[in-house]
Amino acid sequence: MATVRTFSASILSHIKAEHAETCFKPVFVNGHWRSPRFSLRRQAELRKACTLNGVDPVSIGMPPPAPQKIMQKKPPKGHKQQRQYADKQAIIKKNMEEMPEKIRKWKETLAKEKLKAKPVLPF
């Protein structure tokens, strides 16, 4: 349910008059920036009052509204383990493919060490 908007008499009087462009934008004069006559909040109120009263905001000197910026969609960051999951699974898969060769080498070294530890003499 929308609320009924009521605007002050000063806002409604500004709708009826035409204003210079400098009333709505900051101006650089004598090496200093002068703030606009109407703040951004009051400009928004003027724009809303214009649309509700059927007046074109550009006709009273207001600049056209700035185009909306397009929001850039960023992927969610996630937890560290979630980000590293794919790399970790690739490493595990590579290690599992090399596992039979590693087991064979391990058994060979184990057998060599067993032969080294065996005494030369039978008694």
C-alpha cells in the first residue's frame, strides 16, 4: 500500500518556476566550488513532486536523471577448502594413477634393505 505524499509549499512553488542549470549542479567560480542551490535530496523531492503533479522535471531546468549503473555480478568467494577442492582432487587422482608404480618401488627397496640386514654367514 503506497503512502500519500505531501510536499511543502516551498517545494510546490519551485515546481511552478523555471530555474537555471546552475541551481542543480556545483559551479566553479573564482577558483572555488559553489554548492548547488538545491541539494541532491531536495532535487529528488522536486523530481518526485514533478512526477506526481504531471510536470516534466526537465521543463523546470532540472538535468535528466543519470543512467543507472549496471551492477557487476561477482562469483561468491566461498571458503578456502571449497576454492581448493578441484585442485586437491586433481592431485589425488594423479597420485592414485602413480600408486602401482610407487608400491612396486617401495617393495623393491624393502626387499633390498632386508637383504642388507641378512647376515652373510648362516649361523
